[in-house]
Amino acid sequence: MTAELLFLYCPTCTRECLAEAPPCPDGHGDQCPDRACVECGTALLLDAPLFATVPVRRGRSAA
């Protein structure tokens, strides 16, 4: 198994820093989107959703 170095922007350090995967209590394993800045410990996310999508229900119009 080869460890891959991952650098992500850390808003606390205000620069790109090395990020690591903390232990995942949710059972995601290698697919866990959580990362933490190695320097300060700030939680970082990979592929964080930008917008929540909510289905829209359209009412029936009276004919």
C-alpha cells in the first residue's frame, strides 16, 4: 500500500498544507471524505457539496 501525499488549502493556516485522513468512525474506510491539516488539525473535506438540492413538488393547476 502506497501512501499518497495530499496538500489542501487550510483556512486556518491560510495556505496549502499537508492533509491526512483521521480515523473514520463512520466506516468509510479509504473512501472517507474527511481530512485534517497536519500542522494545525483543522478539519477539511474532500468533494464537499456546494449546494443542497431539494426536489420541488409542483401543485396541480385547476383546469
